[in-house]
Amino acid sequence: MKKSELRNIIRESIKELMGENTQPNPNARLVRTVFCDGSHESIPSTIECSTQYPNVPHFANAPVGTLCAQNHNTTMFHNMTIGGNVPQLGDVFNFNTQLNGITNFPGGIGQITGNPGFFDSWVGDHVVVYVGSASTNTTQVDFSSAAACPPFSTTTSAGSCNPAAWSNHSTWTSTFTNTVANHNNPCNFLNQKIAQFTANLQGTGQGNYQNMQNCKLDLANQLHTQNNC
């Protein structure tokens, strides 16, 4: 074989290797999530869910007034898979501190036990709300899939209030609680207010208006119970 032919072979081999190394890695991706209720570990829920995540059916169909957090980048979910598959918008997976059904978690269980308190706030079922490209492919963690998130409640039950989304929540709560405490007929007063707040929820107000009414109704129901009405 001539030297020129050998050089050509080596040159082509190098080109092939360089081409392979520059190909995007299918596991190099950025994944962002929120919990099933739309909340996030470190970000307040302030945006209408259907507006924030119109392409995620669970949130796109949430009742008016349901607030979600913005998705946030966390390297813990980079390059992840769910049951061995590339995650898709709306997929639900489970994170737990025992790593049940979770493989290749960096540092294994020692990483979790060595950081008490940090990972606890991430425990639960997560919904994939963003899948994008990433430049590097770190350890690929495979999470176990979880059942679909339960649908959002359309009732005004306790827990539907998001205090963080109402700047006057603390002041109103204090004033209303004092009014009830000093009222000569608190049960009658609360009955009227519960009826009023419930009726307001049927109105045309949207977004934070609905949240405010839910917060008011939530507190009124609590005080109704506390006063043995």
C-alpha cells in the first residue's frame, strides 16, 4: 500500500471519529418539572396553570384560578429517562429518598443520606413540563413512572387557597379573624360570609380574584368549625 493511500485512510478515519464525537447525544437534555398540584420546591405559584403550561394536558385543563409555579432548572433531572424512555411533556414520575425504582442516581443513597433535609422537599410525583436540549451528558438517571396526576378539584374545599399569590392575605386574615372573635353572633356572621364567598366564586372574576375568594372561604370554614357552628 502506498503511503499516500495510507494517509488517506487515516485522514478519513479521523474525520469519521470527529464526526461521531460531534453528534448530539440523545441523552443530553434539560428536563424541568413541577409537582402534580403545580407547585415547585422553591418557587411560589403565581401564574395561571392553563397559561403557564398550555401544552401539558393536566395543567391546560386546570380550573380557572388554579395557580402554578414557573418551571425551574435543576441539574438533578438533567438527561433523565422514565422507565428507560425519553421523557415527554406531561409524563409523571416519582422521586423518593429511598431510590425505589430509581437507578444511576449520582452518589446513590449516600448522596441523599449525606444531605438530610435537602432532598426531602423534592419527594413526590413530578410532572414533566419542559424538555430541551443540553450540551453535556452527565450520569443518566432512570426514574420510575407514576400514575397520572389526580384531576384538579373544582370544589372550594380547604387547601385551594394560595396565600403567596395574594399580597394582602396576612392582613385580611388577621382582620377577619378579629372580627369573628369580637362578633356577638359569630356563627350567623360566618354563615353569611360563607354564602357570600361561595357565591363570589361563581362570578366572572378570574385569576387571583378566584384565589382570593378561595382563601376567604377557606378561613371562614376553619373559623366556622372552631366556633362549633
